[in-house]
Amino acid sequence: MGSLDTNPAAYASSFAADVDAFRPLDPDDVRSYLHKAVDFVYDYYKSVESLPVLPGVEPGYLMRLLQSAPPSSSAPFDIAMKELREAVVPGMTHWASPNFFAFFPSTNSAAAIAGELIASAMNTVGFTWQAAPAATELEVLALDWLAQLLRLPTSFMNRTAGGRGTGGGVILGTTSEAMLVTLVAARDAALRRSGSNGVAGITRLTVYAADQTHSTFFKACRLAGFDPANIRSIPTGADTDYGLDPAKLLEVMQADADAGLVPTYVCATVGTTSSNAVDPIGAVADAAARFTAWVHVDAAYAGSACICPEFRHHLDGVERVDSISMSPHKWLLTCLDCTCLYVRDTHRLTGSLETNPEYLKNHASESGEVTDLKDMQVGVGRRFRGLKLWMVMRTYGAGKLQEHIRSDVAMARTFEDLVRGDDRFEVVVPRNFALVCFRIRPRGGDGAAAEKANRELMERLNKTGKAYLAHTVIGGRFVLRFAVGSSLQEEHHVRSAWELIKKTTTDIVGEDK
């Protein structure tokens, strides 16, 4: 058989095959597909307010609408977009809806979406500085900017006026990861401190949190190897507005120490999920310091509010803790996933998480001038999360971000006033930030009837598709949570939700006021 150079027919055939070759990143396709995707996003945001917040679908609905076997041949991109619109969107719970008041908000912004798009297109895998110098350094810069907005001590920053600091940060996916990696670091430090031979002494290590702490903490403790019998959930009550009582914490820690156990880790929360309770960071740190226990602050939701001076006092005492995490994807207009973890001493974290295979060795890592962010997380590969966070701060600035927080708090205050103005309802705990916990009052002390009425209220509201609320249990009482903060929300959405709540309550218990 002749070569392509001497066989024109073969050359032509090869050229034709080359023209028809599969090119998944053909620039023209990229532009075409993304234009269609952007149009979809534009239409979605323009119409999401009119869509039912909670879809009326049953489990398994999507399998009946989409083919069960993977396609064997290609199809126009428009087919996928058509199926997205007709099958997927009707089954979505619309977190972007201004009528979404459940859980905590999952905020977003044009700048964050653009940053996420560009990061996805670049598709960098920034496990070491050398693998992605700009991605690593932009993440470091964004974290230091946020630390300054939060007025964190310089000990938590990657860079200070004097050069590289001892502390620093890393962007992780969720608070669960932040808790897990700090638990592992605290575990290893406690084992060394107690003179354990390897992990033999792990059954003596104890960890502590209030009973209002997010359930992910208790899950992370088990993943880190702590004995479930040594995980202390400290009861809270109305006397501390469901925040952790430092005196009770100290009492429990001392009892454990007296019993020969090793107090290892305390998780304090700023803005608990159930009620937005705030644990007193300084007093918790003082109690833990007696036992050299690691203190972590979970400020996933409410940490964002602390960029406003009027809320910064909730972080008082943070200079005495070992780590703090907050999630801009909840309330700082940065789309999922983006949890910022700060530690006072990065070496304590990297000492437990560092990996150094031959194929990742390089001069920059060995120089000590950089921190390879892979060594501050569970995995090795990592996305370019720093871009969207930097885009948000660079585009909006501190002033607009503070305006966003204050607007949400003002709307929550409006809703709280409306609830207090109707004698059929009560606000169950003092409002912190932008969450109002309320319920229909019991009649004649009948708690069971009150719970039934509140459950029915929530179910009826959510079935309308015009609002979505979630619940919790506080002090044994079934309570509705009204969380303001969806990025498209305005005051008229809050007031409309309240009118719907009043009307639905009248249908259930009467006595419209």
C-alpha cells in the first residue's frame, strides 16, 4: 500500500475523515452551545418567580420521561436543551425563586456565574502551585480579601504586611469538609500531646458541641475515627437562646479530663441551622484552652453578615480559636460550592493531610515559599473555586455586599414585625440575622393541637407552589423557619408570603385579624 504522499486518493480520504473527526471542544460549538445555555439561564431568571417553588412530582418521575439506556449515537445539542426544559426543569425545587424561604438561602450573582463558567472552561486541576500558579494565588488573594472584610486577625491570613504568615486559608466544597479536616488535625495533635503510640489512644479522645450544632459535625466526628461514645452533645435551652453555655462546656470537659479522657475539639457555631443561635466564641475558647483543645468556629451562614460592622461582634474572641469556616455560597452571592476555611497554623493542618508522591515533586513546593492547597483538603484534585469568589468581591466591592446583607436583614425584620402584630402567632426565639422562627400559638396550652396546626400550615403553604418554608424543633416545639435571602427576593415577596400565611392560617384555625 502506498504512502499518503504518493496516493492522492488515500490522502483525500484521510482529509475527509479528519474533517468529520469528533471535536468536543470545537470553538464554534463552544460558542453556539454556550449562547444557547446563556439564553436558557436568562429565560430561567426572568421566569423563575412564576414557577412553583416546590415541584409536584413523585419519586421516579424523571425515569419515565427520559430514555433509560445511554444514547449510542450523537444528537444535536438542541435535543438536550429541549429535554432539559420539558423534563428536568419541572422537577426542580427552585432555590433561585424569590418565594423560596426554606433552609438557608443559596445565593448567586451574575459575577459568580461568570466566574464559575470561566473556571469550568479553563478546567484547571490546581493540586499544587506549579500545576496552577494563578489559580492558587488568586484563591489565596480572595481568601485574604475576605479575611480583611471579616476583620479576622492577621494570624489567619496567607499574606501579611510582613510577608507570608503562619496561618492561611483554603476553599473547600462544604462545611462538612472543613469540620473533617480540622477534626483530623486536632485528633493527631491530641494523640501526640497525650503520648499515644500511633492511634492506639484514639478511644480516649473526646469532642464537644452544642445540641444545636449542625448534624454534619457528628458525622464528621465518626469519619475522623472518634468513638461515638466520646462525642458530647451539650444541651441548650431558652436561658441562653439555645447557644452553648460555656459553664456547662467547662463542666463536661473537666469531668472527662478527670476520668482520664483527652478533651480534643470543640465546635462553636455562629448562626445555628435551627434557630440562628450564636455560641459565645471567646468564652468557649477560654474553656477549651484549659485543656489545649482545638476550637473550630462554624460560621457557614452567618459569617457572611460579619462583613457588616454591626454584626462583627458575633466573632469576638476569634483570635483565640484555631480555625473558622464560612460559606459564601450561602449568603455572599457566590454560587455552590464555596466554603472558606481559615486556620491559625497551616502546618497543623498540612502535617495531617500532606501527600508528596514523586510525580508531584517540584522546586516551588520544595522551596517552602508556597502552600500546595491539596495538603489542606481530603482529596488531591481541586477546582478553580477562587475565581468566582474573587469575581464577586472585585465586581461588587464591600459596599454592595454589605448592602445586600442589610437588605435581607431588614426584610426579615419586617416579617418579624408582621408576625408579632398578629396574636395568632408567636416568634419562638429572638431573631438573629435574616431568619425568623415562628408558629401558630397553642390554644389553651394544647401543644399537640398546635403542632398539628403548624404542620398543616407548612404543608398547605408548600403545596400552593407560591412559597416554600421548612421547619425545625426547638425546645420540643414544632416551629416554622422563614429564611430571607434568596438573591431575587424583594420586600413585596416577603409581604406576599405573609398574606398567604395569614389566609392559610385562617382556613385552619380561623380568627383572621
